[in-house]
Amino acid sequence: MRKSQAAQVRPADSPDEFVPDPQVLAEFGITAMTAWRWDHDPELAELGWPPPIKIRSRNFRSRRHLERFKEATRTRSEFRI
């Protein structure tokens, strides 16, 4: 199994991974301003957009919460079609 595949297959009880905001921005194709707006949007918070975790003035996001948010938005978009 390659390293990228090993990272995708994780048991639910494994430790969470903190993803730096620049990586999150690239993954979602958004800007830092958009991420800031999403941080302050109650509707997206309800969908599961993860709040930033500050470590030494840098923002990180929980990988588990990001994946849940992706699933929630995917499910929501399926109902809109």
C-alpha cells in the first residue's frame, strides 16, 4: 500500500490530523478571505465547517471535521438537483 493510500485508510479511533489552512484552502479551492467568511457563517457551521485551531498564530483544521463537512455538502448538493 502506498503512503497516500495508507493515509486514507484510518480507523475511527486513530488520532486526528491537523491540516494547515494553506492546505485546506488549496483542497477546497478557496481564498483565505473565503475561509474567514466561512468561519463566521452560521449556516456553514451548522453543516460542519470546522473552526480554526490556533497553534502559534497559525490556523489548522481537523481532518475528521473537514471530511464530515465534505460529506455534508455532497449530501446537501444531491438533494438540490
